Amino acid sequence: MLVGALVLCRLLLPLLTRHPAWGIHRDEYLYFAMADHLDLFRMQFPPLIAVVAAAGRAALGESVLAARLPAAAAGALLTLVVLLLVRRLGGGWRALLFAWLALVAAPVFVRSSLLMQPVIFDQLWAALALSALTLAAHEREPRWWIVVGVALGLGALTKFSIAFIGLAVMATALLHPELRVQFRTRGPWIAVIVASLLAVPSVWGQMLHHWPFLQQMRALRAGQLEQVSALGFLLEQPMLLTGALACVVPGVVAGVRGTARDRVPLLAAIMMLLLMLALRGKAYYAAPVYPALIATGALALERMIRAARARRVLTVAAAAPMLALAIVTWPIGIPVLSPQRMPAYMDALGLRERTNMGEPMRLPQDYADMLGWPALSDSVAAVIGRLPASDRADLTVIGGNYGEAGAIAFHGVSRAIPYPRSTAGDFFAWGPGPASGDIAVVIGSSSDIEPQLRQLYDSVRVAAVVRNPDGVPEERQVSIYVTRGARMSLRSLWPSLGPNWQ
């Protein structure tokens, strides 16, 4: 009963506390566009997020809730996995409460349950895999390995970073005596087979498209990951966890001082942190290993309180700081405040985020990426509406990046905008479209786009300028161009233009 109530509360909290001014995120528009091109075995990305986006839009239409509900549901399922692990390991109501509070007091789990991105599903599958691995050691039951295999296979359908969790699982199993002997049973090998079969759609799509994941990783490493340092990675871990440290720290202590069966979550966390340090991963890449550690830490806290006399006082003393931090940091994970009030709140906490490229922001980048897209779509529709009917009959709409193209793809149907094209990432694989490209409406935010357009078209004019002062830097001033007289057909030119993974 308590588990169900806590999970339901976790589902509803992000949905009911979000301020209505915040819209759909740039990345979510991309995933809705992926849903437009859903083909399970022929996609150049793990297809699960496209399936989720398609289901969300089918159920809720062109709405913010179509993105918010799947993310909140995944966050609730993550909570369920942690609470069931606590219960299975013998935890009572105190341990359940502590684990729940830790999850809602950790910005890294709260923010991910806001956005329909692979991140929250990656955290969910990793938590399921490590919880099952923990139970395989505690109960000396190799059948839990099948759950590990299912979780890793679903992770491969979600995000290729699940491979790091797989490596952490393997290293932990080899180092842990209770798990190492289970390699003599069928459990781990069935897990390998199950995970491999579930991963087939993702791997097959990569092979068909000549491994675009590797191209994307090269671009990521050359850009965003250049900003990551080992010291910064480690210092950011406590900031991502915040109130959850009240359970993570006891989980570490229990792993060090407890029996061998208590060490599984700690060993997995150490393996993952070492991997991320070696590969210069972003700080939040390590987050999926913490839920299992939170579960064991909640159990350790409960055992300590049960052994003491002043149980009520100690329960309040443990829960109150987590609750207070959950309330204080909640607006950092969920946009409770309006865009106008959010910068002042960030300043009051002494927090100012930077973009993935290191530029300072008034708002958290994820929040800035939720602003301005419907207005941009309205402006594009207005520009198209002023064109002669003959021009609209053979018109190409081109987005300068996947956010611009994705927003037009999502909002364009109700605004009579042709489906957009772009050389950005996944959009490039979907081609230049049926129009000739002789007349185009081009959305551009970079300073060098106009000279490039003048090399390709006889006529280039700025038809509108859209300003979004609260957006990310590249979206604060976006020009909408009307171009005519293409010097080469778009279909002939297309192969030389992309893909652009920046």
C-alpha cells in the first residue's frame, strides 16, 4: 500500500507542479520527429524513444503533456524499482520513506523525469539491472540474471551508453565472490543471450546507416566533452545528488563495512565512476548507478534507527533534511517557477548553469530549450502565408538545427507548414523531400548562414527575425530567409551537406 502511494505521488508531482509557461524541449521535438519515421529495424538510433514519442502523441496529441507524461511515468517506474528492492531486502516503512525522499531530493533524477529523453529510461533500465544483480548476490539466486539481461537489452534499445552499465555489471560480478560462482550456472549466459536479442534492432540500424553513433560520439568528444575535467566530474557528483547523499553515503559505508552481499551496489558505482573518468564522460552519465546505492543506504539508515532508543527523533532527523532539500531543489529539476522568476531563484541559490559549450546562461539550459518554439513556428507559418500560392506549391522548409526542424515538424501540421528538412543529425537521413528546392524558407541562427545561402541561391532575403532572449544563445535571434533560384537541385546537393552532428 505504501509503495503504491509513494509511486503514484512520484508520478503526479512533476505533472502537477510544472508551470504552464514551459513548453516542449528541443530534444523532445527531435524524438517526435523520429516517431514520424518509425521503422524498428532501420533507424540510425536506438528506437525505443521514438516508440515512446509515438505513443505519447497518439494518446495526447500536439500537447506538452504528450512529452511530460512518458517522462513522469518512467520516473515513477524508477521509484518503483528502488522501493521494491528495499522491500525485497527486508526494509520497512522508514527505509521506503528514506529511499523515496532521496530520489525526489536528487536533481539528477528529478530533472530527468521531466523530459522525454533517453536519459530517464537509461536510469530506469540501469536501476533494474543493478537491483536484480544485487538480489542475485543476496539470495544466491542465478535466475535474477535473466532480469539483468532484459534490463540491459531494453537499455540497448534506448541508449548505447547502457554498454557502460554492462561493463560495470560484468566487472562487479567478476570481483564479487557470490556472483562469480554463478557463472557456472545458466543464469548469466541466458542474460547475455536475452540482452543480445533485444539489442538487434539498434545494432541492425547502426549497420545499415554505417554506424552514425560513432560519428555522433566523435562530434560530442570534439565539442561538449572537451569541457569535462576529472576534477569537475567528481565535484559535480554531490551537486547532482544533493539530498540523496543522506542515503548514498550510508550505502557506501554499508558496502565497505557490511558483508560481501552488501557490496554489489558500491562495486558497481566504483566501476562506473572509473569508466566515466577514463572516458571523460559528463557528470550525469554516472547517475544510473546511484538508485541501487540509495536503496542499500536507506536500509542502513533504518537499521541504525531500529537499534537506537529515540526512534521517532532519529527518523525525523534523517527525513527532515532530505525533505527540506527536496523542496529547495525541486525548482531546479521541475520548472515550478515562471521564466521571469527562475533567474532570481538561481541567483538566490548561487547557481548559474553553462551551456554544453561552456557559455553562461540566465536559465538552466534544459529550461531555456523549452522556450520559443511555438512562436518560431508561428513566424514560419506567417512567412509562408505571405508567399504566392504558386511558390507554396513547390516549397521546401529547412531548419538550421534539429530543434528548429523538430519544432516545425511537430507544430507544422496545424499551421499548414510543409514537413521540414535539415542537414542536422537524424534529419539528414530523412532526405531533402519531394520539392525541387528552387524556392525555400530557411531558418538560420548562425552568423555565416546568409553567405552560404548566397552561394546556393540567386535571391536571398530576410523575411522575418524571431527573438527569444531567454533561449539558448543560438536561438536568441533567428532569421527566417526566403530563397529563390537554386543553382543546383537540392537532391543533387544533399549528399554534400551533412550530416551535421553538432
